[in-house]
Amino acid sequence: MSESVAFEEEIARRPDEVEPRLVFADWLEERGDPRGEFIRLQCEREAEDTPLERELEIDARLTELLTLHEAEWTADLREIGIDAYEFRRGFIERVAMNTPAFLETDEELFAKLPTLRSLALKKAGPQIQELVQRSSLRQLTTLSLQKNDLDNEQVFWIGRCRYFRTLRRLDLSVNKISNPGIASLAGSALLDSLESLDLSHNVISADGIRRFAEAPHFGRLKELALRGNLIKARGLDALARSETLVSLTELDVSGNHINGSEVRPVATAEGFPNLRFLDLSDNSLRPVGIALLAGAPCFRGLVGLALRKNGALDRGTFDLCADRAVWKLQRLDLSSNYVQDEGLAALVRSRLKTHLRFVNLSGNSIGDRSVPGLLETSDWAKLRRIDLRENLFSPTAAAQLREKLGDRIAV
């Protein structure tokens, strides 16, 4: 066994740790191999404390290194049928390919890419039963089957794959999954390690979501995306009352026909103890629904809320900012809601502004009357960005706002 192979095997055994990668990078750089610099720079780029200026420097150098050496570093992958790949911390950890190609080369693929953890497949439907029998899948932590025309019967086999016990992230968005399909997933204890599940743009209704919310297997789930389904207010209520989904931190139920006049039960639910980000965009909450949800105990921990295209109007903004509201939001999206000057004035006067960092009010009907309140920025100490594009400001007012707020405002 060569020394480089030994290094790579150690990295594969400890995939979440940076230290083995940096040790290998040092070894390569001592021998004049530019791959060492690439590994070290990608690890530095991903570190949370890397300053923005340094990130830009790293990005430029990484581009140079890939331009010079990418063809050499990926030469042995050309015959496997990979459509796309992604380097992370110096190694290819994600690939995209067609399912027939994967089934022909999976052992060779993982042998050449021992750090591979994320796989995106197309054309999986007709061969799903063969796919789920491949033991090589146990190496994955992330699997995307987006846009595969998967139906309920095919989803049944996904839920029966014994090699998914290590899977953390599963993307089943943009398929043909309805209530029987989600019932199959709900009944599978083999998916109990999932931390992120994307079921967006299927045809799942409130009854299917109720089955899912009652399943005992999803206690580790932190992120759930359901945008573009049909769960309505009953489905949201089922999620909010789940005794299993207690680890959820992010929930996307945008575009689900949630009517404001039907959310009263949700307002009394006590679930979601760890929920931090909620996307309710593209529904029909209107002022009545926003008023009910503003005091809901299940949303008390929110720091991010998206309400784009909900017909909030000024009245809904008033309720969102009322003193009885339970949240301390840092991110708020009220774009395309017919909000006018009175609504923005309520936001400026509210205690919400002491926490807000990012505000999106684009595509509304806010005009020059709001300028004096916006120019009083002493209480907006934490504000990093406010988006007021596509409103009704005159050129003079827009110039005043840019002069005062600088790069914190888009107008």
C-alpha cells in the first residue's frame, strides 16, 4: 500500500475531521504536489472563522489551481460516467450521475473516491429495486433522487433499503409521491437516522402528513421541506402537534394552500420546541392568519420567518409587530404582500427592530412617507440588510436612503 493511499483511507475513516486532511496536505506540499495546497486552502475556506477578505483570496487561488490541475486530478473518473462532481475540503465528496451508470460502476466509483459521501442520481425509477440492494450505498450520508418521476410503489422500496441506516440527508423532491408513498416512508424504521428530508413538489395532502407526523422514526429530523404540496392548515397543525418531530429546526411549508381562516388550531399547538426557521411563503394567510400565528406558542423560538406572497397588507404587518407576538426574529421576509407606508411604520416602531438583521420588503407599495422613519436608524443597531426594491420611492428618496444606510439597503 502506498503512503498516499494510507492517508486517503485514514481520511475516509474520519470523514468529518479536518486534521487527517491537513496532515496529508503537509505531506503532499513537502513533495511539491500542488494538491496539498488545494486541500489546505479548501479546509481553511470552510472554517467558520475565516474572514470574508481571506475567503475571496482563497477562492481566487482555488480557481487558479483547478484551472491548472483539475483535469489531472480527475482523469481516472472519466470512464465511470460521472456527470458532475464537487470538491469539499480537498476531496471529491459529491457526484451526480445516471442510475444505470452507477449500477455498472458503483464498486469502482467508491474505490476511486473513498471520501464520497453525497450522490445525486437520475433515471432511478425503473431500476429502484436493483439500486436499493447495493451495499455500496452504506457509504453515503446524502442521497438526492430529485426529478426521478418516482411513484408510490418505487418510494416503498426506498423505505426498505437496509443500507440507508447511515443516511442523514434524503432529497425526494419533484416526484410523484402522494399519501401512500409518504405512509411507506413513515412506516420505515430504516430511515431513523435522517436529519434532513426534502419532499417538496409532490402531491402530499394533510392526511399523508398526519401519518408522517405520527411516525415514531423521525426524532432526529432537523430540516423538513414540503413546499409545493397540498397539506393545507390541517397538515401544518399535524406537524405542530407531533410528539416525534421535536428536533426540527427548519420547516418549509411554502405553497401549500394554507388558508389564514383555518389556522386557529395551529395557534394553540405546543409543538416545535426547537424550530428556528419557518417558511410560510406563497400561501393565503392574509391578516387573519398572521394575527393568529403571531401568538402561537409553537413559534416562540423562531429567529427566521418568511411570509412572501401572503396578502399580509398593512393590517397583517400590524399584527406581526404587536407586543403580544411571541417571536424575536432576526430574519423577516414580507416581500410582495401589498404592505404600504403604515405597515413599515409599524415595523419601525415595534420591538422587532431591536432584533432584526435581515428584512425583505421588496415588491410592496412603500413610498417616500416612510423615509423619515427609515433614516432614524439608532434602534436598528443589528440591521445588516433591508431590501426595499420594487417599491414606490422617488429617485430623491432612494438617494437619501442609500446615503444614510449605505450597503445595508437595496432600493
